[in-house]
Amino acid sequence: MVRITVTALLAFVVTAMAQITPNNAGARNVGQGNGSQFITGGCVNNADCASGCCADASGVGVCSAEAAQFQNGKNGCGFVDPNAQGTIAAAQAQVARQGF
């Protein structure tokens, strides 16, 4: 019984500490600034996101619904990537690797 409880607790802790990462399928929309990015896609500021919310997920921009901007470790809408050019370049490299 104790092993199940400890295992369940460890699974919860690992899940709670998991960091949000942008969905690579949206790499083409990163840095476009035209509101074309879907929720869970990467962003460099609010203008990228169809939802109008680029949330800070530990220094990484992730488009989020406004109602979910503080869920799963996100720090709210209004994220502006201080390394936007590097993030956009990495996204473009991801697009090249994906081939779409």
C-alpha cells in the first residue's frame, strides 16, 4: 500500500514539474506577428497568437487561451521574447527539418 502511495506521489510531482514546450507543428508561425499561431504553438509576442496571448512558460513563449495563461506553470500573457531573432531562427530551422 505504501509503495502505491509513494509511486502516485512521485508521478504527481514529475507531472507538476514538467515544463510547457511549444508544439513544433506550429514552427512556421513563430514570429509572423499576424495572429496565425494556434494555442500551444510557439510565439515571440502576443501578435503571433490567434488568441492574442503569448504566455511566458519559463522564458519560452507559448500561445495560450487567456483563461489558461497561468496554468501548468505559465506566467501569464504578454510575454515578449528577449531573444526573438534567435527563437525565430530556431523555428525556421525546425520548419526546414520537418519539410513543411
